[in-house]
Amino acid sequence: MRCFLLLLFACSDTKTNNDLEIDVVEDLDGDGFFSDEDCDDSDPNVHPNSDEICDGYDNNCNGLADEEVKTTFYADSDGDGFGAESITTDACEVPNGFVEILYRRSIQELKSNAMVWTTIVMVT
Ligand SMILES: [Ca+2]
Ligand SMILES: [Ca+2]
Ligand SMILES: [Ca+2]
Ligand SMILES: [Ca+2]
């Protein structure tokens, strides 16, 4: 009976050892940041001290992709090259149906060119 109890303790100890987990951190891309901080340890350009660039990825490992680097584009439903302020989207590249120039700016340009246009009409 005594031997049986010892065997039970031995089995219990072995199980505990198998449950132990060891965290291994490495710097596989050599950027100076270990895998516990480096959100992409296969890309040396991606680490917590990196600059965020507009590429669809989180370059500085803060959990946000392309924060504060996107450009605002305005919907151009009539295709005149000038967008409406009411419909905007932030993106890295110009989406289909959007332009970078706001319509309000085009009105100002037309007003500044009005004098030139009037002069031309009067001459001809
Ligand atoms: Ca790294
Ligand atoms: Ca990296
Ligand atoms: Ca980021
Ligand atoms: Ca990015």
C-alpha cells in the first residue's frame, strides 16, 4: 500500500513539470527589438521606433495601421475633377470616384479667373 501512494505522487510531479511554459523572445530581423515588442519580427523596418508610413500596415507597432498619414479625398460624382465636401474618405491612394481637390477650392479659382475671362470676351 505504501508503494502505491509513492507512485501517485511521482505521477503528479511529472504532470506539473509538463505544464510549465517558458517564454522565448528573439530578435530574428535584427532591428534591436525582441519579438515581445516587435509586431513583425520578420521585417527590420517595422518596430516601435519606426515612422508610420501610408502602406496599409502598422509600421510603429502601436496597434493602428496608417494613423495620421492618410490623405482625405472628396467624392467627385459628376467627374469634373472637383470633389464634394459632404462625402470624404481617408486613404493612401486616390479611390475610384474620389479626387484630392475640394469643390469649394474650384469656385475660388473660377472667381479669380473671372477677370481674365471677362477681358477675353470684351476683346473678341
Ligand atoms: Ca526584431
Ligand atoms: Ca521588426
Ligand atoms: Ca501604427
Ligand atoms: Ca502604415
